[in-house]
Amino acid sequence: MMSRGGAKVASSLLKAARPRLFSTATTSTIRSMSHETSHLLRPAVADLASPSGMSGWIWTTRAPAIGGARFASTVTLGEKTTTTEDADPKKAEKESSTGGDAGGDKGEKGIASYWGVEPSKITKEDGTEWKWNCFRPWETYKADLTIDLSKHHVPTTFLDKIAYWTVKSLRWPTDLFFQRRYGCRAMMLETVAAVPGMVGGMLLHCKSLRRFEQSGGWIKALLEEAENERMHLMTFMEVAKPKWYERALVITVQGVFFNAYFLGYLISPKFAHRMVGYLEEEAIHSYTEFLKELDKGNIENVPAPAIAIDYWRLPADATLRDVVMVVRADEAHHRDVNHFASDIHYQGRELKEAPAPIGYH
């Protein structure tokens, strides 16, 4: 009797648990499974507890102490889970018709998560609330406007000349497409300029993992460069609104440039860094022309975007001209970093052998 009862219980449990194990069951499915299982378990357990059995077994299951089902797989069989439908059918119907929290008005309802990772409350120096999630106050800085903008690396080696003329050849179609629209030109330039730092940092990161060695800080330095260039893009997005064909062009250019630079960095890091150095020199030239147009009045000197004021710690009355000035200074620093990295490789050394210019803005 005991063996037959045990077999019957096992068969019933397997039958009831199969949807949980091999499919994504919903809460309603679990409830129906629980009802069926409890109905089948009663006679079986009664048989086991009968005097004819060898001994009485007590099977207990405990549900995790959570405030509701996180996933259907965490609900224990034999227990009824209170859902929105059971608690308040009208409220459940209303939420389903409006799409629940996700479909309601934005900003009216918070995001509920089982994991409970609450964002920290950050305030500015004046006590006001920090409103940016894409960067924090300790990531802001004042740009060094005293940097020499006229420095130029004269190409001497064969790879240097290839890198130089590659960048020069890319300037011609850019001038033809954007002409005097320097706001859109800057936006397009930053979508390209933010790629090399990420690619170089990623490849150095993988190299560090493969060789079980440190990078001398160069991973962080290159990723800082990529993040800084991305913040340039976020700033100019507030000034120049891209059209649909410009967005399509960004997707195309980014796809081609990312893969080309990735292969170039794998083949010759010194060539890749040298090319970025020349690319930054062209960026300095473009922003200088941007400033000339602002000074002539051909481009309206609008107030600086709020994101730029907080990121570069600009005065509250800063203008677009101030933004272009600090962005140009950033590009000059990136020029120095990449030419420096290329020189390290030309000397037959690795980047980790020289301290990385972390925080060099």
C-alpha cells in the first residue's frame, strides 16, 4: 500500500509540475495546478497515514517570504497567491485597460522592482537637487582653455602619412555635406569621435584579461575619452536637432567606422592612435571655424544648454560660444593623448609602461 501510495503521489507531483519545468506558467496556471495537486494528494497521504502503512509521512513545503510572486516559478504548489484580480477585480480591470504602471502617464508612477536598488539622492554645491543621471557631480570639471591649439604632429613615417591622408580624405565629403551647418557638423563629428576610445579601451581590457596584467591606467583613460566625446554629442543634441536622413547617415558611418577602426587597432595600434590624433586636429579646426561663424553673427549665440553648464561648470549665463570653447579644448587634450599613445608604440613599448593621462581634460 505504501509503495503504491508513494508512486501515486510522485506521479501526481510530476504531472502537476511539468508545466512549471518545461513552460512559462502564469499565476493563474499555478493556482489551477495547486488545486489539482492538493485534491490528488489528500487520498494518497491518507493512505500513507493509515494503520496498514509502515509509518506516517508528513510532507511540508514552505514558500519564500516575499510580498507576492516575483516569477511564476517561485510560487509553491498547494498555496493560493493573492493577486490583483483576487484583491480588487475592478482595480485589476482598470490597470489592464490602461496598461498598468508601464502604460500610465510618465512621471506619475515609480518603477517597482523586486531588487530594491534605490537611486542615491545627490545635491549640488548650492543644495539643489542634481537632475542628471548620465553623469555625476564628481565627473564634472573646468576645461583647461590655456592648452596650445596650434600643435601639429608632422607625419614622417609611412604609417603616419597614411593616417594623415586618410583623415584629410574624410574631411572633403564632410565639408560637402554639411558646408556651413556647424551645429550638425559637430553632432556628426562627435558620433565618430566617441568610437575610438571605446574600441581601444575594450581591446586593452580584453588584452589585460588574457595576459593577467594591468594596463597602466590606459583602459580608464581611453574610456574617459569616449565618455567625454559622448557628452559633447549630448550637448550638441540640444543645439542642433538632427533630421531623419542625418540620423540614417550616423547609423551608416558608425557601423563602417567602428568595424574599420576595430580591425585597424588589432593590426596596428600605433596607426590607430595616430589617426585619431589627426582626427582631433581636424576637430580643433572645425570648432575654430564654428567660433568664427558665431563671432560674425552668422550663427545665433544662444544660451548654453543646461547639461553643458553643469558638466563643464560654466557660469549660469554661459552661451553657445562658451560651450564651443570648452569642447575645442577637450579635443586638443584628446589630440595630445592619442599622439602620445602612438609615440609609445613607435618606441617599441607597450602603453602600460607609461602612466596613463587619467583625468586629462
